[in-house]
Amino acid sequence: MNRNIKFALLLTFILGFFGVKMNAQLKTGDLVDGIAVVVGDEIILESDIEDQANYAKQQGADVSDKCEFIESIVSNKLLIYEAKRDTLIENRSAAIKEQAGLKYNQILGQFPDEKTMLATYKFRTSFEMKNAIEKIDADNYYGQMKYGRITDKADVTPNEVTDFFTTYKSQLPEVKDEVSLSQIMMYPKLTDAHKDEIIARLNKIKADILAGESFESQARIYSEDPGSAAKGGLYTNISKGKMVKPFEAAALNLQEGEISDPVESDFGYHLIQLVKKSGKQYDARHILLKAEPNAEEIASAKKELDSIRTLITEGKMTFKDAAFRFSDDKHTKFNAGVLTAEDGSDKLEKLNLPPTIAYQIAGLNKGDITEVFEETVPQDRKAVSIVKIDDVIAAHQLDIATDYDRIKQMALNKKKNEMVEKWVKEKLPNVFISINDRYKNCTFKTDWRKVSASN
């Protein structure tokens, strides 16, 4: 049951919008869709199971045991069902619905056009896909909130950590080669002449629009925003706080139909047209010209960062102080430049490092600093960086002397799973659960059918 609960939570948490994949259309020979499982008033369709299995495979999960997979979905739905009835968990349905459109546009930005995206993800309409995104986000939210409510008081003592290690020592995984790294990253600064050139281009586009060209057609031709260019620069149902501050401030200061002067943001320079404003939401079109640094500007940034590197290597400035003073990476500059994994750990598996960083640190030792190198960071921005190797950890079997924090987290996760397992058993007698006879040959860890028959 522990493994089942853990897998159910994994299933919920990995369903991010970049991987949304629902098979909304039946193919010849496919099973006609129908109800597979009912948990309370939560219904799981056969297509839901297929969709989630397909996506889980894409995330590297093993779903070869269909019965185990079905049980993980049932467990997960029980969490969601109870979360929606929990008055201490905020109902965020409206906010989740608002976000679905924005996430849809972000996915669209990865494709040349909407038709290609819908075909790739096997949706017939944008409405279907937005509904799928909304459903997945809602399940993520309610599942996580209920899991947190059940396990919020979980803790482990040092003795419990030691006992866990002693009991499971032979089963603990081997840690692969890891490193701890710190970085200083800088965005090359555009010269005033380059900025003026971009602004002049936008002013020319604005003049053409005022002379009769449509904003939509000009956005399709000139905008460098992949998420909106194909739609004439249009973003709809934008909630306040969703766009970068310079964009939002400019958009909300316009009258409907009015066009802004060029606006600078982290993405580049925008022309913005307010299409409609209604309550806390608005629709706007924009034309983005990215502030791409040229070779001269990149070379200037490299020279500046190299001089900072020299100050560090000569002991005139610490890496921590330099990161705070000069780094443009908001995620690391206030943390001594330390890079962290998704779980917050500063130990990074070498095999999972970005290729550029992996190449730059190859052959370096603890305490070494790379030469200045160029890289492309999220939002396709050019940056120059240096990386310091804070530690090198060779592959090894987990040991309490060197990996106490990791083993403590494993012990805590085990306790949380046991708490959820106990909670499930307590809830089962009071929740209607029905599983289709198609799965009658499954041997589940929890006897869901017995519970179902008694309700």
C-alpha cells in the first residue's frame, strides 16, 4: 500500500501543463469510453486511465502493472474527493479556470500554429484542451492540499532516522556522481544605439498601424513572441498580476483600442494595444521585439565578467559577494550563487546537468572556477556565466554519516505514506467506491470491492 500511495501522489504531481496529453478521439478498434471507477462523486473514465498511463510513461514511470496503476488512480481520487469536501481547503476552481487559458497559450508558443498543437496532443478543439488543462490543474491542487493536510504534523526524531537506516540499509539506492555548483550569470547590456534602433522599429510599426495597417497583421509579421504572434499578438482573459509589471502597467493605462509607446520589459520591447477590459481581466495584443545582444555587446559582457572572475581568483572578492553584486539570476544571487535541484538540494547529479555547464566543468576540481562562457537561458535569452565547483561527490551507497539529510527525508516520506495509508483505511467505510468488472481479476492491496459492496 505504501508504494501505491506514493505512486498515486507521483501521478498527480507530475501532471504539469507541458505534458498535457489526452486522447480525446477514438480510433478504430479502441474500447468505447465508459466509467471505469467511481469514488464518491468523482468519476474516472476509461479514457482518463489511458491518458494518464500514456503521460506517466512519458515521465518515465513504470505502468506495466495495470492493476497497480488502477489502484494508484483510485487512491489519488480518494484524496481529491475528500479535499473538495474539506472546508479548510480553499476552493480555487475559479482561479484554476483563469490560468488554463494562459497555460494553453504557453504550450501554443512551442508550436508553429494552433492546428499543429491540437493535432499533436490529439484534441479536436481548443475548448477541449483548455478543459483538460483545467482538470489536471484542479486534481493537482486538491491532491496536494489534502496530502499536506493529512501529513502536516509528520516529523521524525534522530532515533527514528537511525532505525530507518538500520532497517533499510541494504535497500537504499546508490547516489550517482554529483557536484555542488555556484554561478554568476550576467545578461549582456544593449548599447543605447542598439536600444534606439529597436525603439525606432517599433515606432515605425506603430505609425503604419495608425496609417491604416491592422495591429493584428503587423503582429503576425513582426512580433517575436512565439506564444501570440500567430494569433495577431492576442492574449485573452489576462488576470491582473499574470504579466510582467511593465507590460501590465502600460496595458491598464490605455483606453480600449489605444496603442502604447514602446515599453521595455525583461522580454524585450513591446507595442501594446488594449482590446478589452472587464473587471479584473483584460484582453490585449502586443508586438514584441526581443532585445537580442549583438556580438559586440556579448564580448563586452564577457570582458566585464572576466574582470570579476579575476578579482575572485586573486582573493579580492568572495564568490558570494560577487554573485550578490553582479549576478542577474534572481534565483541564485541572494543565495551565494548556489544552484539547486527541484527538491531544493544543492547536490546536482552530473548526468542531469545542462549540457553547456557539464561541458564547462569537465575536468575541473573542487574550488575551481570555469572560464567565462556564453549560454542560452530560459526565455531564449543570451547570457554569460562563470561557475564555481563547490564540491564533488563520487557515486556511493547512501550512508548515515554522509547523507543524513537524505535519509531523514526518506524516513519522513515513509512516515507520511503510513499516515496516508491509515487515513485511507479510516475513510473507506464512508465513501462509495465502485470499480468496473473489467478489473475483477486484479488483486489490489486494498480491498476496494469489499468496501464498495458494503455501501
